Amino acid sequence: MPIKKLLIVIGIFTSMTCMAQASGDLVNLDEVDRIRIIDFQNFNFSWSCGRTYEIVKRNGEFRMELTDQFRSPISDSSLVSIPQIDTLDVRGLGLFDVAKVLIRANPDIGGGALGLANYVIWKKHMIGNDPQARIAVDSFRSDRLLALVDAINDQKSRSFVTIVENLGMDSEWVSKNASRLFDSYKLPDVEPTDKQRDYCLSCFLDKRKVITAGLLLVGGHNSSDYPYMEIQFIQSGDTLTFSTDNPYPLSMPWMLNDSIKYYNPKISILLADILPDLIYSNKTRLSGDYTAFTKYKSVEEIFTKRMLYRFCTEFKGKKKRRKRVYIDVEKVDEKH
């Protein structure tokens, strides 16, 4: 989308947000019977697994339980050709090493080794022997649940305008850290002129450009990773459902009842805090751990590079020799 059109959309959206009137909290925990959380992963349709949790209030306190541990339709019969599958020693091994163990046990499994390796790892890490047993989550903290509900009830959660602010990088922080951010993440092999540097720093002081860079943190879908998260607030006669299938760190936006988008990254981060630390979970993705899923090491790095790539730099040269350089500030001044 052209930047002028995007900025017009931002302006309209901001006005609509400001005109919206409060109509009470969307989620009232006093009226909720239970909360169900579904944490699901689909690995390119060769393997899928997930867990379901429920949060209920008992004796005045919220408690969280693991209620279901489900896996892909790979059945135990698929492994019948591998003798004594449960006795294979795969402790501490990664996916490919487990696949090698399975192939040594039965070379005929061939291309199905990775899917079966995932199955074996999942089974080894399953809590207890009954996948439908209710198991208390001792790490659960009710204050994280209350904070999650506050983030959902925050009317600004529906607006992408506050993405950066909700990540702890409000306009004051960005202004204060602009010089450090630029020097830390500037182009590694191109030295800017003084004018180019000053122009780049001015972009960090432009609220609309900061908002745009924040919106660029919302990643798109890919063709090999299909996560799914769902939070159900269940009450008598009604259920509010928040869901996301975005594979990018922070998994924005969330969808309310498949119709209304929520852009508050705190929803993802607080849900990550609630989920226990188990293998095959979207906990790391929701937390915003960019290192695990991208080439970036932090949210401030990706935010800064989104700013620089979108507003301060461009590609120059022919296709095979294209190189990112700082934009010609003189031409920018002419346009304005």
C-alpha cells in the first residue's frame, strides 16, 4: 500500500478510535464460568499436535488445568513395524537424530521418518499416560490472567496505532533512544552523510512513521508453519472467542469471534506468561522471541530496521548488483 494512502487510513482509524465511546468491559471475569485455551501447531501438514487448558475459579481462586493433549492422526498402528517403539532411547535428541534412530530400527519407514520422529518426541514429553487427564498447572499465576483480561478490555487494543506503545516504546522512549537505535542498526556497509543521518533521526520523531513501523511488525502467513491459538471466555448462553493463526512472533492480530481485529501485543505476551513451558507450544512465538523465528534478535532491532528500510533507505543498481543505500535527502526535500 502506498505510504500516503496508508497514512490516510491511519488518520481515519485514529479518528474512529477517538470517537468510540466506552460501553463497559468486554470480558467480566465475575460472569465467566470458565476459560478454555487451545495451543495448537500444524507443521506443514506432516505433523500436528496441541493442548487444551481450562481456567476455573474454585474457592475464590483461579486454577489452571491441562485437560487434553492431542496429537496428529498418526496412530500407534503406523509404528507397529518398529519393534518396542517405547523403549527406544531418544532422550536429549533433536528431531533429525530421533529420525535416524527410527530409520536404524526400520529402514523401510523412509520419508515418513520425520513425522514419526515428531510423534515419538511428543509421546515422550506427554505428561502422564492419559491424554485426557486433568492435570493442575502449578506455574499458573492469576495476576497474569487479570492483566490479560485488562489488555483485552483496553479499547485501544483494537487499534494498530498503539502497537509500539504497548511494546514499551512510546513516543518519548523512541525520541530518547533514536540516536542509539540508528547507530546500533544502521546499514553495515554504507556510511550516511550528516544530512542523511539527521533525516533518519527525524523519522523517529514523526509519530505517523513510528505508527507505520509498528504496523509492519504484524507479519504475514507462510507456507510451512500453521500455528493456532484460541482463548474462549465461556459463560451461560454465550462464548467470546479470541483466536490467531499468525505464525510471526507476537501473532498479531487477534480476532474476536472471527470478525474484529485486536492489535495489542500485550495479549500475546501475557498469554505466553500463562502457558507452561512445554515442548511443542506457541509460548515462545507469543512471547515475541524474534531469535527463534527470524533473523532479528529483538523487537527494537526489527522496529528500527522497519523504520530505516521503509523511510530512510532504498535499493540502487541493477538486479544482480542491487544494493541498499540511504535515500537522497535533497530529493526528499524537493518533494516537500
